[in-house]
Amino acid sequence: MAQRTSDEARGWQDLRASVAELEKHVAALCACLNDAGVLQEQTLLARLHRHRFAAAVQRHPCTWDASLQQALRPTQLLDCVLRLAGQSTALSLCMASTDLSLGAADLRRSRLAPARLYVCGGQHRGFQSLRSAECFDTARGTWELLPPMTEQRADLAAASAGGRLYVCGGRPQIFRGECLDSAECFDPAVGAWAPLPPMAEARSRTRAAVLQGLLYVVGGYSGSEFVASAERLDPATGRWEALPRMSAERADPAVAVLGGRLYVCGGFRAEPPESLACAERLDPGAAAPPAWEALPEMHARRAEAVAAPLLGHLYVCGGWCQGERLRGVDRLAHEHPAAGWRTLPPMLERRCAASAAAIGGRLYVYGGRGPASAERFDPALDAWEALPAPAGSRSLPLAAVAAGCL
């Protein structure tokens, strides 16, 4: 028995010596091939990794129905993995995985985004148009009063660019037909509002968005009729430019920018009087002049809905249809619009004429006709969460986020 154990030990020693000698030969051979330019070290290591990974999968077979990016989809989890891995290892992981690289890019953009939600104008309980404005700090969960606008505005539109907040049009008096053609801008660095050149057409119940540094205003109510017109402002020159008309007159549409295109969804038309489910988008860089492209219809007709882009998708939330406020949420993939809209979990509150913004990988929705509350949607959890309400009481609000948000 002792002799057998001794022989086995010598056998293992001889085997380890042979393996060590073979490793030296392989290393020398790889060095020669590398010096001759026949084989690069990175290529060899990548091929070895594939073989080892295939062997591991064969030893531990399993089926995966999610990618690495989907597994690390919660931003907090991805942030934790990259921080604990260290800068060098995190860089190697991103170079080895396209999914991780895309996720890390989204995370960097969310860190650069100012975590502030602006709410301004609207209507008080006494049906008075407001000049007031507030700012919600998403990190602290608190609201802060801002300087008032230069004019009272309800049913107004807003968007952000270059760290500034732009507001356009609206109504100075709720029960009068007058609509505003004026616009103004708030600079957080200065802490004051400044007037802008007036629009070519007075509008209320319109919507605004910023695309490639230009301020777009679409649809709305002129004081006498619903309109399909659109125009854009170049803040650098102070000039407004007319755009092609949309396929339908729309008041109170949902508008957002995603992937270099301007999306317009739903709204209300006068003939016949009904909310709309149709949607379209404009690509300013596709042709001269640009043309509107029809999109699949949403699952529900919506006027006074709110739209926001988040992680490559367009979200349309709430709205109004046949006298009823809606809780429903539809989502459309920017890269695959032909696949149609997906229905998501409904909001906690029924909301129309609300405001929305995407910050840090989550969708924030505030106010509207009815509730003065706020809530946010986490795509990773597929769930809504209630947030603190602002100090001021208003409906028909407007909200925007400083430039740089997702």
C-alpha cells in the first residue's frame, strides 16, 4: 500500500513537470509567432476565452432568456458592479461586452443630468392663470420656489435647452379666448426670466420640445380654431421658422424628442370632436423640407397626455378621452416603431394635462387636472412610486428638466 502511494506521488510529480515544460514550449512558440507577426497575443487570449467559456457552458448547461445588459438593467446594480470592479476592470468589461458598454454610457449620461424638475404656470383653484414657478430636486426630494414668469400663463408649453427653460404661448385668462404668442426663457445661473421674440402664431394648448438646439412648437388652439401648424425658434438668431403642417389638427398633443426626431402623439380635434390615437414624427435632418412620418396608433385615444423619452423608448402617459381621465401608459421603441406600442402598468393616479421628465433612468410625472401629486416609474422594476407633492396648488401645469437628462 505504501509502495503504491509512493508511486502515485512520483507519477503526479512527473506529470506536473511535463505540464510545466509544455507551458514553456507553448509560451516560446507564441512569442515566436507574435514576433513574426503571425499571431497577436490578444487574438490568442480571446480564442482561449471562447474555448474555456464553451467548456464551462458544456459542464453547466443552462438557458438564458436575457442579455447581460438586461440582467444589470437597474442603474443602481450596474453602478455598484462597475464601482466595485475598479476603473481598469470596468474598462475591460465594457470593452469585452457591447451590452455593458451601452449600459455604462447610459449611466454616465444620467450622472451628468441635472436632477431638477421645473413646474411653472398653470391654473389655480380659483381659475386664475399663474406666473409662479417651482423646482423639484430629485436627489433631496424637496421643492423650491423660483422667480415668477413675466406673464400669467395657463395651457402653456415648455422645453429645455442649454440648461435654460423655455415657455411659449398659453392663455392669460382661463375663460377668455385670447391666446399668447409670447415666449420667455429662464436661466438658472442668472435666476431670472428674459423675454424671447414672439411666435408667428398665437397658441394655447400647444406643446414644445428642443431638437438639435432649436425650440419646436406644434399644434394647439389659436383662439378660434385647432391648428396643425408647427414652427421652430433658433435661440442664437432669435428667428422663428414655419414647418410643414402635421397630418391632423391637434390641440393638447403629447410631444417628445427621441433619437433626433420629434414625436407628436394623440391630441384633440374639432371635426369630429374626439381624442386621437394617431401619432407621427418629424426628422429635421432627413430631407429639405422635412416631412412627417406616420407611426402606429396608440392603444388608447388620448388628449392632454404627456410624453417623455427614456432609454431608447417613448413613453405616453395618461390623458383624457370621452370625459374620463386616464391612468394608462403606452411605450414605443424608437428603433422598431413598426412593432407597435406596448402597454405598461398604469399610473397610481388618473392624470391629464400632466407633466413628465426622465431623470436618472426613471420617468417622473407630476400634477395635471385633478391630483397635485407626483410619481415616478422605474423601468427596471416595472412599477410606479408616489413622490412628495409641491407646496403650490396648481393644475394645467408645465414641467421640464434642464438640458442633459435622459
